[in-house]
Amino acid sequence: MEDNKCQCECGCNGRDEFLDKLCEKYEPIKDNLIQMLNEIQEHYGYIPMKAQKVLSEYLNVAMAEVYGVITFYSRFTLKPKGKYNIAICLGTACFVKGSEKLLDTAKEALKIKEGETTEDGKFSLEATRCIGACGLAPVFTVNDEVYGKATPELMKKVIEEYRNKE
């Protein structure tokens, strides 16, 4: 894409090779928005503003619409997540079985609130709705690893294990 000029201070010198190649891969039609957002999310781990601007211009879609799609689907995020994303299910089955205690334990152990990332970028924390493991309630995940029949003690243990990795 010829005029894919980044307006941020990200150090990309006004160009972004990934976004250039992405725009070459797809036709500039609105129907490609979600698929392109998926690829951007996979590449960056979130949807940066520069990518939103590029999609808006390339697909001829208002920035508000791009933002609306990003915020509608829980898969997309506007902020970078930690290397280890902890998601605690607060769906009915999990909530009834004490998932709120898991969330409180994680907040205390990580010293962050839901929706935040630790300063070192290692952990992020989110509350989710049903993840489809109701028989194992309460449940939390770390990236794609599911922990069922969870207790606050298990939460502390898992956080410590991930802290000590590497």
C-alpha cells in the first residue's frame, strides 16, 4: 500500500512492513475487515492505533466502525497483553462456585486490576464469561491452558510457576 504512513512514534519510520503485506494480501473491501483484524491481533497481540488507521483508509471504512468491530468482539484488544494472559471465568457456574475469590487472589498476587498488565509485561488479567468448561467450575486459563476445579491456592501456585519460568 503506497500511502501506509504511520503517524505514531513507534520507531517504524512511517512504514510498517507487516501492514503493507497485509494490504497486498486482501482486496480493499469492507468484507475483509474482520479477517484482517484477526491477522493484526495475531501479529501484534493487540490492535494498535496505526493498524486501525491503515485499515480505515485501505478499506474505506470509518475509524469509528473499525473501533466498533474491535470493541464488539472479545477476541480483539486495544492494549497489549502480558506474555501470560490469565482469564478468570465469571459465568454463572463458575461464579456460584467461587470464581470471584480466584479473581481477588490474582489481583492481589499480581498487584493489578482486571484489564491491566503487570509493569514487566509478564502477566495480564481479565474476567471473562463462560469458556465452555462448566463441569470443571470454577475455571481460569493462562493463555490456552485451562485450570479447572480451581482454588485460590491453585491460582497462587500457577502464578508462581509462571513467574519462575525462564
